[in-house]
Amino acid sequence: MKTVTHVIADPLGLHARPAGLLVKLAAGFESAIVVTTSTGTADAKRIMALMRLGAQKGTLLTVTCSGPDEDAAAEAVRRFLTDHL
């Protein structure tokens, strides 16, 4: 299991566009990818689950990747969060 943490810097938070891009990224991995905030937990492969988190600017995201390609998934998620959120 690999864990990535990130504080959202985007003024709009985790809105529809980056959430959709994250879902597409996560779908490319066999590993389970779970996003956790202080308000809940969401499967990164489900856009509505991500949107329900209501993650705004300043929210700490903890992303856990577990499975056969967890190393690659964690690195890809880390890059995505740095570049988009």
C-alpha cells in the first residue's frame, strides 16, 4: 500500500474538471485508489464519490493505492495532484 498526501491549492477545489481527469487516470490502474479527506472517503474511479467529498482549497487529501501496480499508481496520482490541484 502506497500513500500520497496533498493540500489542494486550486481556488475552486476539487471541482468537476480535475475530478473527471483523476477518474480517467485512476481507471488506467488495476490497483484500488481511495481518496480520503476529513469529510469522508471516495473511490477515485467514481466521479460522483469524489464530488461528494466537497474538497475545497486548503483541504488535505490522502490518497491510498493498493494493488499490483500501486507504485506506478501512487506516482501518477502524486504528479496529477501537483499539476492540477
